[in-house]
Amino acid sequence: MGNKLSGKDLIKLGFPKNNSINIALGQINRYRKREKKEGILTEAKEVLLFPEKFKNHGTWGKVAEGLLNPVQVRMQQLNTTRAPFSIFGENEIDQQAKFQLYDALKLPISVAGALMPDAHSGYGLPIGGVLATENAVIPYGVGVDIGCRMSLSIFDLPASFLKGRDQQLEAILAEHTKFGMYETHQIKADHEIFYRPEFKDIPFVKGLLDKAYKQLGTSGGGNHFVEFGIVKIDAPLAEWKLVPGEYFAVLSHSGSRGLGANIAKQYTYLATKQCPLPKNVQQLAWLDLNTHDGQEYWMAMNLAGDYAKACHEDIHRRIAKILGKRVVVTIENHHNFAWKEVHHGRECIVHRKGATPAAEGQLGIIPGSMTAPGYIVMGKGNPESLNSASHGAGRVFSRAKCKTMFTQSDIKKELKKHEVNLIGGNIDEAPMAYKDITKVMANQQELVTVLGTFTPKIVRMDK
């Protein structure tokens, strides 16, 4: 008996001569290739005889599914008509973003859609796109940075706390926040997220635990940031114990780091294999939630979302500790995620790719740019937007375009004009790259109520 397990070995065990053999070989090669052949064959025989027992097993669940209910892979056809949709701030949105939504609305799984006023084209769904589907999740409808989110901590300190402390606060951001692929904290923090069963039960995710541990409390590159600034509260908010006025605050924007990126890549690959689509929409390949891979992605996606939250908690904990000050309230929300919600009288999977959840009474934070205010909002629960709002100002110019249009000198002038200090940051994140946030907010008055603003003063981004 050779050491490498082959399809012939599985046929000898009694496996049917169909796709279940390819699935089994793929799973074994991916997760069990260092183990002895005899032991794997003993397990495979057990799976063949009692597939029901292995339905949710990390390695064998997909094989059991192939034996019990073989998935038929066939080219999916788009519908000729679109599912119902709404567009907010239509005149401010590029045509390409609209066409991307129109294509997504023709998927046979689509129930309804919406485009937020900060929308611009992306991969799969446009950024600022919202899509409700029937019992299916689109990995690229969630996005690569799963659970990317905003987190705003307001301190029991007046806005004047910033005065005369520029150097001290810049040093805190420079030393106690980490950005990009390689920076990590020297003293790592533990967190309950690392003890979640998904890190044990999903073989692919198990392999990402070490990376997740190292990157806890760090932020990504691109448009991710941690910034000190001034929160202005317009109305008394009893539950926050804050009277109207101006307060010192910290705002962060980041996601699930390497954990989320690897999950997105893996399950997008699986979706494209199982759900062939015409070339113009192949990035919208979905996973049926009744399948092993669909269920596994759903668990992994939720884990990545909770990990993103844990990263923000760690960032804010470190900053509060070094300041020696108390956080009064934290407002936070995801904007690259999928949720199970009821719309149009039926349960749907609602993808918000660069869109803020805005159910009635739901709090959120919508940032501008490093020189423009962000907005603390409360959702109005507008059914036309599928209870959603914009996730920021949205880009006017692509990253590539910024590099040809702006210089570091242009950015410095803009920062000086708005009295903002920047640590790091690249030309592709120039404040001028973004839409006018006041226009974006004007185009979504029927989606959210504004409760206050956040004005950035000291900004840290990746170098």
C-alpha cells in the first residue's frame, strides 16, 4: 500500500464513482495529508457507512453531503428582470456602480436591493450596495474585509482636553496603534474570541488562529484609521449620561485583518466552483446556506465579524489605559457583512457591502474624510433602503487616479486648512479623493437622524 491515498483506494472501500470521490480527495489533501493512509481509510469507511453521523464534521462534513445529497454543479442563468430596488442620491453615483447593482438584482436568488448615496463601483457588489437574497450568501457581496466597522469612544472629557496636547496624543497614536501587514503589538492581549469553537471545528479557520492572535488590536492599510477628535452632541441623551456639548473622543475604522481576508478568499473560490455564472457576474457566485460550505462560511463570517469587534475593543482599551481616562459611551457598527433579516414579509440574507445598518433606533457612525466631519446617527428603519444607510462619504477618485492628480504638498495644504495632524497616510487617501459628506448626508435624510458629529484632529493611518 503506497503512502498517497488515491481515488482507487476510495473505490475499493465502496465509494460511488461520482463527485464524492473528488470531494473526499480534496478534503483529505487540504486538511489531513500529513496523516497515515491507513487511519484516513478507516475514517473514510466510517463516513461511507454512516454519512449522517458526519454531517457537520470539519473534514468529512462535505464528503457526507456528497454521499447523502450530491450537489449538482450547473451554469446559473440570470433572470431577465431585476428584483425591486431603490437608489438614494442617484445623481452623485457613477454609472458603473449602478450597472453592478442591476446585474446583482438579476441573480435568481435576489429578493431586493438598494444603493446608498456614497456608492461607487467595486468587485462583485458595488461599495454602498445592499442586496437581500433567498437563503444564499455571496462572499463578494460581504467583501474581502469581513466585518469592517466603525467604533467611536467618547470620553468624559471636554473638547479642550486636546489643547496643548498635540505632541502627547500624536505619540500615543504612533506608539500604541499598529497598521498594515507587518506591525503587531509587542505585548499581545488575550481575548475570549480565541476560544470560540469555530477555531477548533473548522479546519481552514483553525489554521488562521495564530495569525488572528498576532494581529489582535491592529488596523489594516488603505482607508483604515485611528483618530482623536471632537464629538459635538446636539441633543440630550439620557442613556449616555451626556448633556449637549463638545467632548474628546477616539474613532477607529478597521476590519477582520488576515483572518477575514483569508476566509473571503477561500469561500469565494468554493462559491465560484459550485456556482458557475456568466463572466460579467462571476464575482457574485453564492453559497447555498443549506450546504456544508454555506453553513461553514456563515459561521466563519460571523467569527470574523466578532474578531473585528474584538480588535476595536483592544485598540480603545489600550488608548484609554495610556490616557488614564474613562470612556462614557461607545457607538459602533459593521459595514461589510451579511445578516438574517425579515424584509418584504420573508426572511432574507441582507448583504451590506460598505453600508451601515440603519434599523429603527439603531445607532451608527458615518465618517467623512480626515478633514471632514463624521456623523453619529440613529436609523429610521426605511424599508426602501432595506434598513441601511451610507458607510461614509464614498470615493470620487480611485486610488490610481489620486496618484496622478494629487501631491503630498496638496494634502499638507488641505490638512493645514482644517487644523488636522496626520501620522502616515498615502496619496491615495487624500481628503480630496472623497465625496462631500454634507451632500451624502443630505441625500439620506429619510434613512437616518443625525444626533451629533465627530471632527478629526489627530489622524493615524498606515504609512
